[in-house]
Amino acid sequence: MAVDIQTIGRLETLLRLYQTGYQSATIDQTVAKLTAMEISRLENELMKLTERLKVFEKRYGMSTEDFYQKFRAGELGDEMDFVEWSAFRDMHQHTAERLKILTQSEMQTVPE
């Protein structure tokens, strides 16, 4: 996934504007809504990935983290199921990290 330079530039511009003391209810509401939408999207994605991981856990009788340690250590071979399970575990991890970043930012408050 390529980084959208225009989006980054726009966000940096808004940050600089707000750092000067500028305030806008429209921007505040829009950012809050976008953040909430992204949190919801990530939660749904995480739920789907969790379900995919559970299928592998049931099939092979081990937790994803136990599998991942063994797989990374080369103890399980390179069956397609294991490669797929590993990929879903990585996707789950990255999605959880993004969700944590967004939810932590939502809990932070700025003193008035």
C-alpha cells in the first residue's frame, strides 16, 4: 500500500494550523468521525482475522502464538496452511497495533 503524500501533507498542514491556536468545530467533528469510522473498520477486520486464526487453532490443536513460535523456529515445515496461518497472524498483529494507536489517541484529552 503506497503512502498518499497529499494526505500526509494535508494532515501536516492542519496540524501546523492547530499549533498556531486555530480552532474549527467542522474540522474537529470531521476528524472525530473519520477516527471513529476507522476504529470500527479495524475492529471488524480484527474480528474476521480472529475467526480465521481460530479455524487454524482448532485444526492443528495449538494456539496461534505457539504455532508462530514453532513456525518461525523452523520446527513445522512450510506447508501452505502454515504459510497462510503465519500471514493471518501477521495481519492480525498489524491490525491490532493500528487499532491500539487509534483508540489510545481517542482516550487522550487536551487540557483547555
